[in-house]
Amino acid sequence: MNVAEPLLAGLDVGTTHTKAGVYRTDGSPVAQRQAATPPDAEALRDTALRLLADCVSAADVPPLALGVASMAETGVPLDAAGAPVGELLHWRDRSAGRQADQLGQAVGRPAFFATTGLHPSAKLPLARWIWLRQHDPDVLRRMACWANAADLIVAALTGTVTTSPTLAARTGVFDITAGGYLPDLLDLAGLRPDQLPPVLAADQVAGRVTATAARRTGLPAGTPVIVAGHDHLAAAWAAGVRVPGQVADSMGTAEAIVTPVVAVPPPTTRATGNSVGPFVDGRSFCLISGLSSSGGLVEWLLDRLAPAGQANRHEWFTDLVGPPARPPTGITVQPYLHGRASPEPDPHRTLSFHGIRPEHTLPDIGRAVLEGLCMQVRWMIETQVSISGRQPDAVRVFGGPTANPTWMWIKTQLTPAPVVVLSGHQGAALGAAQLAGRAIGVPEVPPPGPPPQPASAAAPEWEAAYRSRFLPLATAASSPSPDSEETS
């Protein structure tokens, strides 16, 4: 008798897209779907369950378990009946900037970082809750429980609101060492610990698919569901970044550098703008530094440069900036569309172009943007290496922008370690599925991947562009306010 190969399902609620997939245990996909992430909580829930149902219906056998990952810091208050109260509070919303400053002043930035591993910023749920207390207190009065985006989907499937350590750690009210919520910080928003979801261990099942959810998704009632956590970390797991000495470069609208570490680094890490939190394995921690506009900066550029009516703007841009192997443009771009989070945090930094000469062309400007993004990421990686004390064996790069060969070629010239580009990597949805399998004891298959290319010293012209032009501009007259970390 033939025994069907076990399958696992994953969901990823990302900033731009929500993705679902059903995968074999070796990571190969059986079915995958995606759609734009809606701004409304009800629509988000419906979209995620629809995509999941489409994937389940395409599989020969039902998945053994489901994992759900999502962007961090985005969620919604739920009332006593489990219904969303108002719209999603999104991490990209800047309205709570003043409240973030008040939080830093009230608690003290060093003390806040020492406990939470975070920097006060407008994207933190705590800052938004303080804003609501001051401007729309009725929302908080009706809030029986907070639900991160992943928690919202898990609640729709299981009837229970729970969360993971990696998402709890991004609220701004979680003690990353002790592993619990902080009543004194919650009190700043007039909230209690029981208004936040229980935090489950990384390998603990959050609940099981209800009969109602089974009818909507095609999953058998009783299927185990886990909160797989922060999407950048789930994607790093799927890419094979699982132990110290490995680095993930997760590319999308934002870009995040993730480095697992054995223990919480010293408080001096705060000055670098890195955040610190639990990793998805439940045993270690990780450094995260973010660039809020990576693919987002390219989109900004395309909004201004791409011909009207262009059918595929990204193909147009790839053709514009190619071929890959060319020397630096001589233009230095500071790629800070929304301030700089790390290193040397400066929320007031702006996008700027330096050294444009009459002979420069539109393709040069497009390439210069990619150069600036890659130089910023190199700086982020170098900072994490200095904190972890370990030179990475490789930097594993994944996400939508890997489709641009010029961008990836420039990255290989500037990254201070061998680069493995995982084109077509399924990212957080696959990581969520793998983490679900891990939680129920499905034997893990080591993640496949091409061997890294041998590291070589950067060509002198690239080293000069980074050391002599980019870094002096980036570090000149930097604002002293380490407030902002803007990736999710």
C-alpha cells in the first residue's frame, strides 16, 4: 500500500502580500497562492482563509499541521466576542511618533531597551495604545484582547487567541529575558496583562481547527495550528539560518538582517539601533536590523520614473539598470526614505543623492539607488558581526528583489561574506509550515541550498565607494536620537 507523503501548510501575512502554501517535508511546494494584504482586519481574515482553502483543495491529502507567520507590530483590538474593534493598527503608521518620544522620556531609553530589546518608536503597539488612550479611548475600553495579524488568523481557525514569543517581543511590553508582559509599561496605556494574548512556547500547538473553520478551509477539524511568529524570522528559518554564524538578508518592501545569537547581547547593542529578541527555535535569541524602504524605495523611484502605462515596471527597471557587471556609478545614495533605523539610528535622515554629474544617465541613477541600498545593508551586517563576534559562513539572501540580477550582483560585490541568493525561496509561508511540522514532531529535512561561492576581497573601486564615499556621508552629523527601527 502506498503511503502518501506528509504535507504541511503555512500562511504568511506580509506587509504587501498575504501568502499561503502547502509543502512537502523537503520544502518543495504542492500549491501556493498570494493576494494583496488588505488594510481591514475582517478582509484580512477572509483573504488568508480563502488562500489557504485554495491551497488545501489543490493537495492530494490534507496537511498534518498549519503554521501562521506575519509581519510584526501590526494587529487589532478584539472585543469580548472576538470581533475586531476598528481598523488594523499598522506598523507603517507614523501617527504615534509623539507618544513614542513620551515613552522614551518616561521610561528611559536605556532601561526600555534593556528589558524589551527594542527602541521606542511609532510602530510599536505600545505607542499606538498610548495614542488611542489619548485620542480614541473608546477603542481601548472595548478591547478584551490584542491580536497581532498572525494571532487574528489563528483565532479564526481555532477559536483561541494566542501568540508567539517572537511576536509578543515586538509589542514593546514584553520582557525578553523573563518571558512575560510588563504591567508597568502596559499601565502607560491603561491596559492590563490579561488584555494581551497568552504567549506559547515556540513548539507549542496554539489550538486545533474548529468545525466552522474546517468547512471554510478544507482542513480537517482538529488539525493542529501554531503561531509561527515574526515573518522575517520564519523566512530565515526556511532559508537554513538556524544557528549562530549564519545570517539572513530578508528582502521585500523592507529589508531585515537577522543573525541568531546564543544569548542576549550587552546593553551597548542599543547604540547600534539593532533590536534583540527571541528566535523562532525557542532556545536562542537574534539580532534584527532593518531598512524600512528597500523594495519600497525602488517602488518610490518607479512611481516617478517608469513610463506611464508600463505593463511590468520591474522588468522595465531590470532592463534599465542592466547589465549587472559594471563599475560603481560614482553617485552616492543615502537610501533613507523614512529615516535610518540602524546603524546609528536617525529618524530624521532623508533620501539624498550625491555626486551626480552631467554625464550621468537615468540608468546610472537607477543603479546608484541599488548601490546605496547594498552599501547600507553591508553596514548593517558589519555592525551585527561586531556584536555577535562571529564572521558569518554565508549571507543567505531571499525575497522578491532577488529577481533583479543587477541588484544581486552589486550585493555580491559589497557583502562582507559569501552570498547565497535563494531565488524562488518560499520565505515565511514555508518557514511557518516547517515550524508547524517541528511542533508536532515531523522529522525535519535539512534545508537544501546551493553552496556559497568563495568569498573574495571587494574590488578596490567598490571598497572605495563604500569606505570613502558612503560611510563618511552616512556618519556625518548624525542625530543622537536612537529611536527608530522601521522594519517588519
